[in-house]
Amino acid sequence: MRYLQYHLFGKGIVPKTSSVPLVTGSAIHRGIEHLMNRLRIGQEEDIDTAVGLAVEEYVKNVSDAGFSGKMMVDDRQKAFTFSEQKALAEALIRAWHLVESPDIKKRYKVLSVEREIEPIHLTNGVRLQAKVDAELQEITTNEYHNYSIKSVKAWYEKVEDSYRSDLQGLTEAWAVEQDSLLADEATNNIICELQRLRNAQSFPDKNLTQIENYLTKASRGPKKISAVRFCILIKGKVIMNNFTELYTTNNPLIRGFKYVGPDSIQYAHSWQYPKPENKSGMGTLGKGWEGFNVWEQFAIKDWVNYLFSGQCQPECDNPVYAHVLRPAEMFRNDDEIEEAISEIKFQEEYINRALFNLSNLNVPNGDILAHTFPKRRQVCNFHKGEVCSYKPICWENKLSEWEELYQIRIPHHEAERENGKQN
Ligand code: SF4
């Protein structure tokens, strides 16, 4: 997969269609990026604009590519999923704004959002590119934290453990620190040069001092990232709704229940609710209640605000808080960072050599591929819950017809896009 996705034909190839979790995840990131940027410049967040930008990104991604995945069985399903995921992205951005944003505002200074860090030299011919969701500084301690937003189907112990050993958190912390070292070095070099000019009396001393003061003030010195703060947005599990016969995401922020009485309509977000008088401690909504898709009957904004107010089933946990999780920060561990970077250096050096050999040496390519990029058969049929999208190439010999299903990958990082070559 690494070879096909990142190196084949120089840039790698990716499926033409987008996977549902990917487009929803990008839309959520786009909305939150806007809100974080407003916090960075000290302006009031504009939630409606953030949602607008997210929806725009979502619609563009889906209309450019369409959906893929084993559940996208027909046009009816695709049309339903399109509306559902659009609503879900909006609901989660609004939930983030209500739950997480006030905390960020209170506790942190937002230093940058989705900043492209200049590629950092890793090892011979290999540079590391990184873009952190946001770089934060804690107001009370002045400590630096990286911020990472993830959207997952559900949150349970195993998922939590996987974040505790998250590689991205380690490499991003390393990249930010290396970048700040380089920036600090550059500032010191300029200050030395200013001193040389001062000694040579080539410029008025007053001007040189002004520049020096500005640089000293702007320079933050080498950074040390103390922790990674995660924010986990819960999208909900996808289940087959036997009534509509559609795969449906189970999330109370976009799926509710209603009871139409003679004079009024009652609403609920959870089928089960605490009922101490029952032996199990739980009760169910029961007869007369029916599920509905929120986006078909409400503005998502109104429903999420209604849930957040706690007026709907106050006896239950508030579902808005339950879908924006903020686990304890993952504090820095120098040994882990060092170990991860050392592993990556060896691995990437090995891959880099293999790529060089593939294009330059007269060795059968099959041998190099088998040696460096062996098939990972254990995930061909189950990669992140889906059949691997490269199966037609690996198992059906479709490489010669690749353009039907795939396109050349557009690099995520600016430096790689600009270079027009693999870094
Ligand atoms: S089909 Fe299997 S071997 Fe091929 S890229 Fe996917 S996981 Fe790897």
C-alpha cells in the first residue's frame, strides 16, 4: 500500500472515489480550522461561516469523486449518505464550538493553525513534512502543546490506547521542535550579522538596534512540546436500518426520536434512558415513538443547541458533551520520541534506497518490491473496516487499467506539491 499510494509513477496513486469517513473528516477539520484561526487572531468565532466552509469543502470533495465503500450499494444509499454526512459534519463542528472552544479560549493562546512546517532533514535524502492541527501555548504555564483533532466511530478502551501510542503525535512534536531550533538559529545568525554591521558602522546604530529588538521579541527560542492535547469527535457506528433499508449512522446529534401526541410533539435523543424503578435501571421510549433524521425536519443548528441546553431528556447524559471527548493530554516522553524518530530514519532510509534502485538499477523490480514492499495479506479484506482499495491491482492484475479506478495522488503538503517531486 505504501508503494502504490506514495511512490508508483513518482507520486503514487489513490482511488478516484472518496471514502465516506475521509470526506466527513476533512469537512470537520475545515470548519474547526476556521474557528481556531479566529481564536488565533483574537476575534469572535463565526460558527455559521465555519459550517459554510465545511459544507463547501464536503460538497466539492463528494461531487469531484463520489463515494466509495462497501455500504454504498446504490444511488438511493449514496444520496442518503450524502445528506447524512453533511449533517453530521455540521453537527460535530457545532458541538466542538459549544464544548471545546470555550476551554481552548480560556486555557490557551493559539499560536498557529494547520501551519506547514518546512520539511525537516531526517536522514540521507529524506525529509519529514508535518502540519499540526494547531500549535498552542498554555496561558498559565507558558508550556507548548500540540493539538490533534480526530473523528472516530466510537470511543472505547482499545481506541483510547491507540491514541496513547499515536505516532503522529510523536513525529509532530519532534517536527515543531526541530523547526523552532532552525528558526532560532536563523534569528541568532541575523543578530550576529547586525552586530557585524554595527562594528563596521555601516548603518545608523538606532536602526540596527530597532531590528535587533524586534527579532529578539519575536523569537520564542527553541520550543519544547510538553504534551499533545487530543479532541475526539464521535461520529457514531453505521448500522442497517431495517425500516428504511439504508445504512445509517447512529448519532443523536443527527438522529432523534419523536412522539406525536394529540396536542404536541415530544422529542428525545436516546431510546434508552435511566429509570431507577426498573430492575435494570433503564427504560425505553416504547410505543408511539419513532426515529427521524434531524436534517429533514430541523436546522442542525437548532437541534444541537436544543440538546446542548439539556432540555431534551435531562435525565440522560448530555449527548453534545458525549460526542466531543477530551482525554487527558498525552505528556511528552523523550525516550518515545527518540525511539520513534530513530525507527522512522532507518525505515525511510531503507525505502529511499529501494526507490533509487527501482528507478536506476538493472535489478528485476519484482525482487525489490517483494523485499521492500511485501503484500500485507492480513489486511487486504479488512483495512480500517473496508476492503483495501488497492485490491484490483494486487489481486486482479488491473495495473494496466489503473486510470479507470485511480488517479495520481495530490500531495497533502505544500512543499511536496511545489517541488513536484517526492520528498
Ligand atoms: S490489497 Fe493487500 S497487499 Fe495490496 S495494498 Fe491492499 S493491503 Fe496491501
